[in-house]
Amino acid sequence: MGVADAATLWQVAYRRILDAAACAIERRGRFLIVLAGGSTPRAIYRMLRAADTDWSHWQVYFGDERCLPADNAERNSRMATDAWLNHVPIPQHEVHTIPAELGASMAALAYAETLRGVGDFDLVLLGLGEDGHTASLFPDRDWGVAASAPDALAVFDAPKPPPQRVSLSAARLSRARVVLFLVDGESKRDVVARWRMGADIPARAIRPETGVDVLTESILFPAGVI
């Protein structure tokens, strides 16, 4: 779905998140959301501070994390906490951050244990890099596509700093009722076009049963599922 500008993208994404939450809480009594990092979702997270929802039923997970100290400003969890999570009454024990300060190997094992027994996510938010990466799944790396892949992967050679990261695997991210990619900026036009043409990029490895929804800003593609 293409929208006119970033402000519209934020508003549409905000509404999609709250609609998914309302549906999940009504049907299953809880809402399992996976958050994206990077700059694109920050404004959306700030909007969610004022949302009318029952926060006691939210369970928050993260798609990836940089292996930096827990209070580092470059951490995805720190961004989401400052922009949103510290301002709403989600139970603290239901915000499941990736302990990436432990290093990639230990953090991936710990987060896989956190996810043990957790069912399908209700909503997964993802971004898209100009190289086609999503979460911390980069080109020419292991994306964890196989059904036997661990839920969380240790990343040691990310092409963007820091090199050590933790990412949910493509297989785990695909276990979701809704996957919503948030893509802003003209710089993403080429990679979205390649994706639609079938290029083997990491984003293409995310394959939930219902397909993925792509919300784009200033990129005029027909609405629909890739």
C-alpha cells in the first residue's frame, strides 16, 4: 500500500496496530506484538502513548537487537522504551527485551528460551534496508529459513555496526498472523521493486501463511501483498 507521505504512513500504521490489538484481545485475551527498530517506527511509537487500549493484555517482543550495553541509545529496546513503553502501563514482565549486552551467542540462546512456548505472534513490525535486509537478517548470511531453525540467531558479521547482533529467524518471524513492513523514503524504491520482481533478499524470506503487507511512503506500487 502506497501512501502520500510519512505522516500518513505513521497514521495508517498506528491504526493497523490498534486494530490488530483489539482483534487479538477480543479473540484470545492477549496481544503479542514484535517491534521493529530503526528510525521509521519511532514516530508511530510516540503516537501509541495516547492509544485507547487495554495495555494489561499486551505482550511485547523485539525482532532484533544490537549487542551494546542495555542503556545505549542505539539499542532498539532503548528507542522503543523512551518513545513509548515507559509512558504506558504495559506490565513490565510482559516487555521481553533481548539481553544483547550478553553478547550474540548467549543472548540468542536466552531469547530462544524466552520464546519457548510462545505461540504465533499477532503482529510483527519490520523495516526494510536498501540492501533488502530486515531485522538483522542481512544478504549472504544465514536467515534461519528452515522450519528447524532456532527462534533467535546470533549474528557476528553484520555489514552495519555493530557487527554483533541478535535477530529472530525468518522462520520465527513468519509465525505470525500479520506481518507489516514499514518502508519510508525514495531510497527504498529500488529494493521494493526488486522484491516485487522476486529478488532473493532477506525480506522475501519472511513468509507467513497470509503473506506480508507492505506500507510504503512515496513509493507508488499497487496495494496488496507481496
